[in-house]
Amino acid sequence: MGTETVRTRTADETAGRKREQRGWYFYDWACSVYSTTVLTVFLGPYLTAVAEHAADADGYVHPLGVPVRAGSFFAYSVSLSVIAAVVVMPLVGGAADRTGRKKPLLAAAAYTGAAATTGMFFLDGDRYLLGGVLLVVANAAQSVAMMLYNSYLPQIAPPDERDAVSSRGWAFGYAAGSLVLVANLVLYTAHDSFGLSETAAVRVCLASAGLWWGAFTLVPLRRLRDRHAGGERAAAPGVRQLVDTVRDMRGHPLTLSFLLAYLVYNDGIQTVITQASVYGSEELGLGQSTLIGAVLLVQVLAVAGALAMGRLARTYGARRTILGSLVAWTAILAAGWFLPAKVPVWFFVLASGIGLVLGGSQALSRSLFSHLVPPGKEAEYFAAYELSDRGMSWLGPLLFGLTYQLTGSYRSAILSLVAFFVIGFALLARVPVRRAIGAAGNPVPEKI
């Protein structure tokens, strides 16, 4: 009877954990559409056009009386959103760990971002300042929500399941991004058939991402559950909380070593994502339709890549699989040097390679870091991880820009990014992951 009770309890716990994991996947499904539709494809060109419409004769807009070139307004807005996230994320992460109430904080961040994104429907005429404010709010809210979402991973998946769970989450996100982007591109390219102007179609596409984000966030909010924390204490101001987190990390130098390696190679990944279209248009002479098609191809193949690398991690361990992906990134960039101009098929081949390693590199990095986080400090540490992901990726674009400035060649600029993957490989290879996991106070998986 006792054995049967234990088996029943174990079965119930497993079923509850799987239910939470399925709910967790759906937040990636909900919010990834924002990254794909809003940030990657539509908002940058559209907000720039709105700012240019509002600009004076010299091409400047004047938010709060500050002269800003209309063409720089979008980039400055993104930078301001990163600053806002840097302040808010450590504050929210520390509060989440202290109180154990992650779900209300996740709901607040997600619906703030979804509401701001939906509000982009009203971004027309010369309302560039409205667009900038909504972008800052949405982008910062997404960073906060992703930090809280990521911090659930160590709580909903035991060590041996974590690589697969993280990979499925990324796959869900890329699948949603692909699905909605296809629908948006149909609406945008055939806007006359739907009785819409081009600008109205863009505004509908932007707002649809916010509605999707808000609607599917209901699933994780119903299925995820809060864990009891030791007790509530007042949260430190955001910057001071970040300093406290970094100080605590100094007591876990191996965790910090992994974060440094991730910061370096992820900077390379993010720069490839943002600069590949520049390389395609300026160096290879490819049209906008080719570039959008390549973005879609990356999204679709990233689903398969994330799942495939999750399976590889079960056999070879997450660390070895990530190291292998960094070798693949290096080979992809080297191949990019040789791409002939005005031949779209080879650019699509390059995009295919990026898609296959993109999702897996990110998913396995997240799951590997989750093993290195001391219990009870998940949100706090994932705030630092999210800052590495979103807030620190500036060296790559700087190197890319400087290389082009010195050489006048985008081929040299794209090849210069190999440095991030080579250095990241060397730094990650030096991290004794098993010892790092034990030092963080976590059980060591059989394969890592």
C-alpha cells in the first residue's frame, strides 16, 4: 500500500511537472512574435519613416527639445529601452527571488509589453514620439518578462531534462515567429486586396504581435506556479541590486566564467543576426524580398535546429554541443566571405546554416547556465544573463563598423566577427562545468 502511494505521488508529480513545462513553452510562443514581426521586420523602417515625416528641413526631430536625426531615432529608442531594462531587471529579479511571486511579476511585464505593442496601431502621421515611447516600454518589458520566464527553467525541469525543455521552448518561439510572420507578409504584400493602405497594413501587423503576445500569455499564467520563498524583504534600487548580484557572483567564479564566455560568443551571434541583412543588401546587392525571405527561412529552420541540438546534447552533453555550434558559426562566417554578389540562392544557403545553429546555441546556453545558478537566486542570476543577452551586445556591431570603416569591405567586416566565436570557444572550453555546477550547490547531470 505504501509503495503504491509513493508511485501514485510520483506519477502525479511527473504529470504536474510536464503540465508546467507545456505551459512554459507557450510563453516563448507568445512573445517571440514581438521580436520577429516588430523588431526584426516592420518597426525599424516604419518608425524611421514616421520620424522623417515629422522632421524639420534639416532632417531633425526634437523629442523633449533635443535635436535628433530622424534616421537615428529608432536606434536611440532601442538603446534607451536597454538602459531602462538594465535598471528594472535586477530590481524585479531580486524581488521575485525574495517573495517567490514570479507569476504576478511575469503577468505585469508581459501585459505591459503586449499593451504597448498593440498601441503601435496608433503610430501614424508624425507621431514618432509616441512610437519611441511605446518601443522603449515594450522592449524593456519584454526583457523583464524573459528574465522571469527563463528563471522558471531550473524549477520546472530536473537537471537531466533541462536541455530538452529549453530547446523545445526556443522551438516553440521560432515556430510562432514563422507562422505570424508569414501571415503578416501576406497582409503587407497584398494590402490592397484587404482594402488597406501600406501604412495601415504595417500598423495592423505591429498591433497583431501585441494581441498575440497578450492572448497566449494566458497559457503559462494558468499553468506555472509560484514557489514559496524564505520571506519578503524590501527590494534594493535597480542598479544597487545589480551590483549586489555581481558581488554575489564573485563568490561563484566558475558561474561568472561561463557568463563571460556566453557574453562574448552571444555578442557574435547577435551581431550576425542584425548585420546579415546589411551584408546582403550592401555587399551582395540583394533585394528586400530576398532579405525578408531569408529572415523567414532562418525562423523556420531554427525550429528544427533547436530540437536537433537538444537531441545532440542528450548524447554529447550541452557544453560539447555548444562548442560544436561555435565551430559551425565560424565556418558559416568564413563561407560568407566567398558568397557571390547578386546570387540569392547562396545567401539562402548561408541563412539555412544560421538557422540550424541559431536556436540550439541559444537554447543550450540557457539550459547550461540554469545548472550554474545557486538555488533560490534564479531570477536574480537570470537578470544578469538577460543583460548579457540584450544589454551588452555592442562590441560586435562596433567591430563590424570599424572594420568596414578601415577596409571599405563588408566582406572583411563580416569575417571579423569570427573573433567572437573563437574567443568564446576558448573561454567556454576552459570552464570546468561539472565543478561549476557542484560549486553552485546543484546536482550534476550524467551528460553535461
